[in-house]
Amino acid sequence: VAAVVTFALLLGDSPEDRSHPSTLWHWLTAGPYDFSLRILVDPLSVFMMLIVAGVGCLIVAYSVGYMDGDDEERRYFAYMALFVFSMLLLVQGGNLLILLVGWGLVGLSSYLLIGFWHDRPSAVAAAKKAFVMNAIGDATMALALFLLIQRSGTLDFERVFPQAGSFGGWANNLIALGLLGGAVAKSAQLPLQTWLPDAMEGATLLMAGLIALVQTDIKRVIAYSTMSQIGYMFLAVGIGAYANGMFHLMTHAFFKALLFMAGGIVIHALAGEQDLRKMGGLRTLLPRTYWAFVIGALALAGIPPFSGFFSKDSILAAALANGGWYGYLLWAAGIVGAFLTGLYAFRMLFMAFWGEPSPFVREHLTAGSHAHQREGHAHHGVDIRHQHAGEAPFSMAWTVAVLAVLAAFGGWIQFAGLWTPITNWLEPVAPSLVDASGVQEAVSSVVAVLVGLAGIGLAWWIYAAHRAKAPRPLALFERKFYFDELYDALFYRPAVFLATGLYRWVERPLVFGSVRELAAAVRDLGLGTGRLQSGLVRTYTLAIAASLAVLTIVFVVVR
């Protein structure tokens, strides 16, 4: 509600007057630097507030039904509230300090949510992996921000940004690379992409699509599709089509949340099972969920008139308009990505919903009453029986229905060449550097839709029409291009080898050895002193006499 009211108030201002910085609290001043809690409300932050608050509200409402009866329900909603707060703080930050705080809190809340089921070793390992990979990006981003502060002499955005082009070549490059490193790690792009698939317990535009083709875990397929779509957003930002990238971020939030929630209903109905190979025939048993999945998959594949068509094709058109060999190369990569998207999205759909119900599905869904342990409840031993065919309760279903409508029609808010309210709204703060012509828009749309349909057709041929003859996946894709093994060989094993060597040759002989020697010396001193305590009066008399003799000699010598 607050985001909508803020948007309405900002809408009444002229475009050049829609930036409103506000200092809520002065923390400290160090020389020329003022560290304050500073908020910036402008078209970009309001746009992100609407997405974060709107989709976040639907996710929380969905979670009410999904987490119902779970022992850890309150902890989950506390983490979820922290996550939404962190994202809102990040997008509303008015200076580099609040940006860094919000960025760190997003990483913290992600870590807490990924490791939510803390008694599962896989969840704990995934949370640690996410924390380490994100920490690399956080470090590069923090260094970039420190260099930016040192060069500009201020923390406030409205004074930093006008100076950004005057720092000199090497400084500009270092700052840009540091900020890019933070974004790459947080969004799981190459080469810091390995944490997100485990967090589903997500790579680049093409690589994620190839890996998604061979995944058998429904949540991992959706996770890799997320990385592929974020690759399109990086492409848009890289060529200066900022509004197009933000538009795709919005539509992606709609259809990806829809797919995750619909996938959650499937997992919920199948006792927490996520393996696509155990599914099949669900479209007759979960018809509402099936059609929600169809809408999400069509939007993901960029098929008109669904939302992904409008946003993704505008990015491809911008790449074509950018020109140059790299512009055409990016356009070609985007087209190949569109084909892969249609293929893996509908591979997932056909494997889960088409064909005859598998024995596992029949066991859980075809009986009038079925018992299942939801994904979040399985390890708590909560056995919940439902008298229905497996569809989600209303508390979950209505949020999926809302997202299905947004995924189907949300893209119509902007139609390149006809109406562009998002581009116009963001123009004062993020003007686009490239403008596609009508011909380029048409060519990109036609080619992208055709290759997307080709991917869908191939998925139907392999996984629906000839389901039993699906080809064996390539080991290269199954092993995710061997990135985990590569990082294990380059970083993990050398680190373990170095730590073992330091322990054996440095810590144990020097640190532990010196401690042991010191302890032995103190022990021997104590034992020697203890022997003087014989309990005999003549011994004490002799000791006193000897002490007096020593003192007398010292006194005489000193005088």
C-alpha cells in the first residue's frame, strides 16, 4: 500500500522533480564524509518497491498455506520479513552506506532462508556455499564503493553520479569491475553461479539453459531458468537498454514466482518429491496447477501474448539496434537462449504433467485420501491427510491465480513502438542509450518466437510424443560444465592442503609445542616448590636462617 501511495504521489510531480532524497538520521561525521541514514525516492526506487512489495506480499500469502502447521512457521516468517525489508532498504538507499547495508542484509537473509531446514545436511551445505560465493561479490563491491567514496569525497548518490566519469580510466574500470563482481555473485552469474542450484534444496544466459535441459529436480530447472533470464537483464544493461532490462525484471518476477509457486503445489501434493522422473500424468490430477504452469512456461518461453514476449523481445531488439559485431553476437546468443528456454521449460512441463500417471503419482494422488509429508514438514514427522485430489488449498491457490493473470497480461503494460510507460517513467533516472527501430523490433520478435516454438516442438517430440525414448543427457551438462569440480581442484583442495601443511609444520610444533613446553615448565616449577613443603619444623627453620643470611650478605654488600 505504501509503495502504491508513493507511486501515486510521485506521478503528480513533473518528471524532472520526481527525485526526493531525505536524511532520516545523522550517524557520524568523519572529515568530509557524512554517514547518515539517507533514503532516496525516485522513479527507479518506486518501480522496484512496487515489484518487491507486490510479489513479496503474494509470496507471504502463499506461504501461509504452505507452512501451515509447521513447527518452524514463525521463524520462517521472521526470515521472510527480514528478506523483504532488506530488499526494500537496498532499493531505497540514498547513499553508498545504506546501499552496502542493504546489500549485506539481503545476503544474510538469503543465507538464513537457504539454510532454513537446518537439520538437513544438504541445506546447511547449500547455505554455506551461498554465503562464501556471495562474500566474494560482497568484497569486490565493498572495495569498489570505498574507492568511489575516496574519489568522489561523498557518499550521497546525487553528488557521486555526476562525478562518475571523471575519476580516470583505471579508477573507472576498477569501480565498474567491483560493482559488476557484486552483481554477478548475488545473481549467480558466471563464474560465481554454482551456489544457486544448491540453494534450491540457478549461470549465464546460454549455459544455464543447457544445464537446465538435463536437470531432473523441478526446482533446479526453475532455478537455472532464473539464471538464464537474469542473463537477459545483464545483456540489456550492458548495451544501455536500462528500461528494457527493468521491464524484463518485472515480467520475470511475475512468471517466475508463478512457476515456483505452481512447482511448490506439485511438490506439496507429492509428499515433497521433486524428481521429474517420478512424475507424469499430473494434468488430469492437478488441472488448475497444470494451466498455471502452462501460462508460466509460455511467458518464460516468450510466446505472445504472454508477458515474457514483450520484455525479452525488446532486449533482443535493442541488441540488434546496438550494432557492431558484439551487438550481433549478443543478439544471436539471445536467440539461441530463446530456443533453449522453450525446450527446457516445456521439457519440465511435459515430464511432470503429460503422459500416464507414474506409479509414484498414482500412489499419492489417485486415491480418494492420501497422506503426504510436505517438503517443509517431512523431517518433523508431521503426517497430514487431505480428502482431495491434490490441488492446493485456497490460501495457496488464489496467489497462484493472481500471478497467472499477471504473467498472462502483465507484459501489455508496455508495447515497443506503440506505448512505453515504463521507459517514460524511468527516463529521468535511467535513460536508454539505444533505441530499436520498428523493423528491428519486428525481426527480433518473429525470429525469437519462431525459435521458441521450435524449442517447444522439440520438447514435445522428445518428452511427450516419444517419452519412453528420451535421449541420454550429456555428461558435460549433467555435471554443470564441471564448474564444481574445477573450483574444488583450484581452490578447495589447495586450501585444505595448505591448511594441513601449516597445522603439521607450523601450528603443531611451534604453537602447540611452545604451549606444551610452557605448561611443562610451570608444572616442574610447581613440583619443585612443592618438595620444599615437607611439614618438618627443622626444614622451615633452616630455610628462614638461610634467607636471613642471604639478606644480611646483600645488605652488607649494598652498603
